[in-house]
Amino acid sequence: MNLENKGILVTGASGFLGRVIVERLLKRGAVVVISRSEDYNLERFEDALAIINRFRPEVVIHSAAFYGGLGINYDRPGEVYFKNMTMGTNIIEASHRGGVKKFVGIGTGCAYPDGIEIPMNEERDFWSGPLHPSVTQYGGVKKMMQVQCEAYKKQYGFNGIHLVLTNLYGEWDSYNPDRSHVVPALIRKFVEAKMNKKSTVEIWGTGKPIREFLYVKDAAEGIIRATEFYDDIKPLNIATGIETRIEELVIKIQHITGYSGNVVWNNSKPDGQMVKTFDITKMKEVLKWQPEINLYDGLKKTIKWFEENYDEAIKRW
């Protein structure tokens, strides 16, 4: 699909990922419609249908989400479930009713089952078992977007795709301790520890879990390439395929921030799923692309932005 002059609705357009998707789409020559929650609350079906009927986009990229780290998933599972379920269900139904030609659902690696073979493969593993208890609500609800699009394809011929993203990081992320994922949480800890001359930084868990981390601008590029070139209802991983142990991530962030104190691991706090890395064979084949920014360089860009925009960054929810 050539995106030039195409009307494209991006939900969550003012968010961490959405704003970068918008920037990349504009460079492609797309006509972008921005959906913000203060204007259209996608938890209400009438709002979802209203924005589709008003702007009649040809493509919808659904990046809006209510998400957070382990803390939110443990403390607010009902909100995580309800907000994401209603937003996803409503915007897909509204897109179908409004004649949208392509729907792009942004999913999450949390939707993969726990304890499966690594790296996680879309066709072999996506539906092979139950999710890790720490992410059941968020991962399960995001997974339902793929189910809904598949059902709508069978009944209505609806063209929906489902992208499974690994852990993202970058500028404009949430650095709020109650919501942030591991990278922004660590960046804030180390930057503030250096600012306040703290002798130690406490990190949750053991540092042993293995993850992979995708710079937000690479994620946006992968999403847009999938919008252009991918039309299969089967899930597609958007990831790096590169393993990083959490303790390695901590060393990188400590080095870049220049913090010279001690790191203390709080082993009483949960690690979450121990290993989550992705098979990107299909992604490279279909999109003729893979991420360009390595983790160290991406962290340098992100930390520089956070330090330069500290007052604004810590206010973001």
C-alpha cells in the first residue's frame, strides 16, 4: 500500500509511540488524522464511531493503550483490562462500520505464553499456552485484537493486521515511577541519583531476566513498513532479536549517565517472566528491514533527551 495522500487515523497520537508514527507518516506524504483521548474517548463506542465517520480514514493505526510496568499490572489489573479491551474492540468495530480499508493493531510481547521455546515465533508459539501471571490482563486483551480482526475478516472481509512489539524505549516515554517500564524507570533512577549525589541505587529483582529493547523510532518505522507491505491476519513480530540481560542494561545506563555510586539489587521484588526474546525471521523477510539503532546508541539519545527535558519529562503520566 502506497501511503502517499492516504488518510490515516493514528490513535494515541500524542503518546510515546504515536507521535513518532505521525512524524514518519507525514514524511511518507500521508494525510494524518490525530486522535487524542481528550477529544475522542475510545472507551466509548460512540466516540470511536464519531471520529471514523467524521474523517473517513482509509487506514487506522491503533497505538493508544493504557499500559505500565509490573507495578500497574499488579495494582490496577481491572483498569488495564477494561481500558484496553474497550478501546480495541470499539475502534475495530467502528473501522469495520466506517469502511476502513486497513486496520493496524499494535500488540505486545506480553501476549506470548510463559515458558515457551526461545526465540518466540509467531506461528509456533502465539497461541501455545497461558500467559505469565504478571501480564495476563494486558497481554490477553491485546491478543484479543488479533482474534477480533480474524473474526471480522472471516465474516466481513475486513483487512486487519496484528503487530507484536517487544519492549520499547526512547524520548517522550513515561518516566512516572507508577507507570514506567524498565528502561525509563532505570534512566530516571540513575539520573536523579547522580543529580542528588546518592551513594546507592536500588534496582528491583535479580537482574537475571533476559529481554530485548527496541528504540521507538525503529518501532515506528517497522509499524509503517507493515502498514505498507503486510496484509496477513497472522501476527507479525516487530523486534530486534537481540538478547540483553537486565543487569547488562543497568551497566549500560549507569555508564552513560556517569553515575559512580553502588547498585543494590532488591531480590524481594519480582523479576517477571525470565526470558522474552523474539524470532524476527518473518519480519525481515516480509518487511525487507530490521532495526537500525543499537541499544547503546539508543540509550544515549534517550538519556540525553531526558536530561535536557527533565522538568517536562517527569510530569508526563
